[in-house]
Amino acid sequence: MKIGIGSDHGGFELKEHIKEYLEKNNIEYVDYGTKGKDSVDYPDFGKAVAEGVIAGEVERGIVICGTGIGISIVANKVKGIRCALCSDTYSARMSMEHNNANMLALGGRVLGVDLAQEIVEVWLKSNFQGGRHERRVNKISALDC
Ligand code: RB5
């Protein structure tokens, strides 16, 4: 599975940690930036990763800003994206099993590195359950315009 990852300056350090985790686990990724700690605008990076997911450049996306809020709002504006902002592993699992979330958002100023890594690990290992959840996700997709 190839992952797209992106952040603003508020999520930069956590992004670098998550990249290390992906490398250690032989998970391919594309880094959509930002490339350093200079102040940037999170919409640019949320949009880039979301468009990468929709274009099929990557299968799933991980986006990080200070809280994870702004960058998840941006990602969810892109047609076909279901981006889940998670601060715990249960929500991360449910976001895949029930919501088929194709993107995960994290708060770089909210989460410790170890918890963030566990959230990513659980999310990557989880799969959509389909069934009644498919009907509900289809109702979300019907709102895309
Ligand atoms: C940047 O200071 C901060 O606003 C951003 O990282 C994010 O938390 C926005 O939601």
C-alpha cells in the first residue's frame, strides 16, 4: 500500500516521525510537503494529499497540522475524500471499519509521538467492513457535488 503524507509547520515534526515509522515497516509513501518548519498554509498540503488520493497516486493519505482540524476540513472538501481526525486508536479503527476513511488527520501539537504512531498503525491495519456500513458511506458519497 502506498501512503500520501503531508503537513503544515505545526505537523512537520510528527510527519517526519511517521515517515520513519513507514520506512521501518517497508511501507511506501509520497511526501507532499511541507519540507521544513517555516510557517506555511495547511490548506495547500491538505489539498495536495487529498488530490493525490483521488488521482490514485497513493491509496490512503495522512495529514497533520497543529490540531489536525484545519487540514482535515480541507481534505474533506475534496470530492471522494473521507478524512477522519483521530486522537485515539479505537476511533482510528472505526474510521476504517465503519467509515472507510481514505484519509487520517492527526494533531501534531495534540498527540505524543508514540500515540500518533499507534493510531497510524491501527488505521493502516484496519479494513472497511462493508455491509450496512457501505449503505451509509454511499449516503455520504451522495452528498459529494
Ligand atoms: C498553524 O498555526 C495552525 O493553525 C495549524 O497548524 C492548524 O492547527 C490549523 O487547524
